[in-house]
Amino acid sequence: MILPKEKIYRYMRHIIMPEISGPGQKTLLESRAVIFARSARPAAPMLYYLVSSGIGHIKCYFDDSAGMESLKENLRDLNPDVWIEMNEFAETKAKSQNASEKISCLIVFGDINFIQNMRNNMNEPFDIDTVSGLQSHHVPTVFAAAEDWWGVIQTVKNPENAFLFSDTVFGNTIISTSPKDDQPVGYWLSCCLAGALAAIESIKLCLNLGNSSENPLYFDLLAMNFEKLKYNIAPPPLPSKQNTDDIIKKLLDSKVLIVGTGGLGSPASYALALAGVGTLGLVDSDCVEISNLNRQILHSTSRIGTPKVKSAEIFIKDLNPIVNVVTYEARFTKTNAMQIIKDYDVIIDGVDNLPTRYLLNDSCFFAEKPLVEAGVLRFDGLGMTVVPKEGHCYRCIFPEMPPAGSVLSCSESGILGPVPGVMGFIEAAEALKLLAGIGNTLQNRLMIFDAMDLDFRITDVRRDENCPLCGENPYIKELAEYETTCDDVSDSF
């Protein structure tokens, strides 16, 4: 056997994909990543996905060590297969790297100013000897910058084609957000999304998968705009200080329900708790299994067998103790749907099967609750936001549930661990904008994410006049219960 039995169970969703398979997962477990970041808390989402995916050796160097030890403990509990070392920058010059230990990838994560300073301290784009005391050689590098509601990510394999990240993108016009724990809400959302994208790019580097554009990917979460940059661009206009205070108050008074605490529900819950949403409702009937842990970052090895809503509550309360967590250890059904959703302001779809997805869409329509949707499978994701009576619904695009077995499930075709992280963080950003009344959402738009090319496409969609639920002459007038079978289980649309 290429991997021991327990590791096969843990990484099964990777192993069943031919692009990764058992040898690929073994390569990940033998890979070595070096990370430079401003501090532990902003970089934590990225680290959770690197560790859960099984990159076997990770060295982190933080400018600020606050929270470093507790994060290391959580990461080891998430995946004891991974060897993790964390240090402060001041300690790095005294350390050395065994020359036989080739670094698979380097990640530089922080705000624009941090990345620019790191680049200025390097002799060459990838010569990290003068910065960290590691061996001097060219290393494929991921640069990930997070600012208030926006960020940039670039993967560079060939140093001859590298350009100065921050200067090329923004020139000298950027004044970066200061690295404090009381950051604006949008900053934490950007850290989450940039972290999941950086994890995807790092895995691709380790396995030599997919395509990495030399042009940085720029994202603006307020507008839901994503583009590969070929020229300088200014950052998006941001809420004023007064509006920021209003946003924080609105979030504290808000209630968000997340149906499903797995691959999508985990990152959505993480980001919303970090942003300071007052109440999070969690619905799930399952218990934590080892096969969940390559992507479901709210859970851990020590909580295998624990109900997922309880495991998620433990994580969330540790992340942000002021969040009120309400748990529903139950299946979301026709019988309890309307009662569960009635007190919440926004509903997030984190379900893992199509029958429940259709039931959730119909329930939110009848209850007139905004619904944030996402689905994932393999290297791909889809997302949309549904506001009943104001635009399209899920059935406008997918009118009827496909026959059982006609759609491949996650357990049949696999999923790259950080892909649901990207889509779950997108869901969280959509929910926050709905609650705060800011920015542009994915209402009447459909997002398509391709992790292999690190590409986002957004297309306009319209309400279908012939929709069976929200059309001119609908025939669905009440909730229907769809039977869930093993063949139905799928994280996809």
C-alpha cells in the first residue's frame, strides 16, 4: 500500500481524483512549505487548509507571534500527520535548513506593505537566504495580499518572469491597513479568501497541477469582481469610518443560519464568527468522521465521533467567544424547515445533498428569507445569492431535481480540500453584505470558480417566467419532501 489505511480514509476525497491519487497524496505528505506572514491570526485560514490537505512539513515565520502557540495546537489536532514549526522572524537568522530538504513552495502572506518589504529584503525574487537563514535556491512562490474587502494573489514558478508584486499592481499609491486585531470586517474576509486561494496554489505547486498565471489575480469582495491584472489598478472604494461602525453594530444584532457544517459550512462559519456576527445557527445531523478532515476545518481528530454542530460550536466559541451559537442536531426536513429558519436574517446553504438543497431553496422562498448558495465538486465551485421576489431562485436555473445517481457525488469523484473553503468564504462575504446593506452581491448572477486555472467567471442570470416555484404560473405551492439516498449525496449543484 502507498499509504497506511488511516491516511487513505483521511485523504480519500483527494485519492479518488486521478489528478492526485495515492501517489499524489504521498507527494503532498512529503512536501515542504515555508511561510512568511505578518501574524498568526490573519494567516490561520490558509494554514488550516494547508494542514488539512496534508502538506507534510510546514515552517512558519511570523513578524508578530501573538496566537502562534494556540494555532499550532489546533493545527496538530486537525491533522497529526503534519509536522509544523513556528518561529518569530527574530529567531530565523540563527536557524538553518538541512540542504537535503528541498522546499516545495514558499508563501508570502500579509498586507501589501508587508509583501513589498519582504520582496525588498530579498537579493532576488526567490533567494530567501538573506531573509530566513534557509538554503539559497529558487523556490516557486505564492504571494497573497489581503486588505479591507480586497486582495491580490500571484503564483510565480519562473524567477526570470517575476516582477515586483506590489509595485506592478499598485505602484506606490497604497497605504496598507495596520496589522491589528481590531481590523475592519472586510479585512478578515479578505484574509480568509486569500488564504484559501493561497492553499490551492501551494498544493498545485507541490503536485505540478493546473495553470498559474503570471498576472496577479485581483479580487474585490464588495463588488464581487475578479480579474487577472495586466496593468495598474486602484483599490476599490471602501465604507467610511462611520459606515464601518454601523456595519459592526448591524452584524452584532444579526442572525445567520448555516445549514450544514461540513466543507461549505465550516469556512462560512469561520468567517462570520471572525467578522463578529451576533448569532450563528448551525444545522447538521452528522458526526465528525476522519474522511471529513481534509476540508472541514471546524473539526479535528480529537472530536471524531462528536456531533458536528457541537464540534463546530467548540471551534467558533474559541475563535470568538462573544458569538451566540445555536445548534440544531437534526436533519433539515419539510417538518422542521420553516420553524428553524423563521428567526434568521440570512440563510447559508452548506448542505451535502441535492434533496435538501431544493428543500432549502423552496423554504426560503416561502419564508421570504435571503439565501446564499454554493456548491463544489472536484476542482470547481458555483455560487449565487437568492433574494425571494426580487430576482431568480435556484429553480430558475435548475428547475427540477435530477434523478438519483445522475449527478456524481463528492464521495464518488472527490474534491480538493481548499475549494469548498473558497466558496464558503464567498458565501460569508455575501451574507455580510446582505446584513450590512453594502456592496453588490451575486443576486441575479452566477459565479463559476475553476481552481485548476484559478479563474472566476460571473454571468448574469434572470428570473425564469416559467420557473415552477417563482414563475408567472408556479405549480410548486408548498414544501415537498424529497427522499435522500446515498446516490443523492453531493456537494455540487
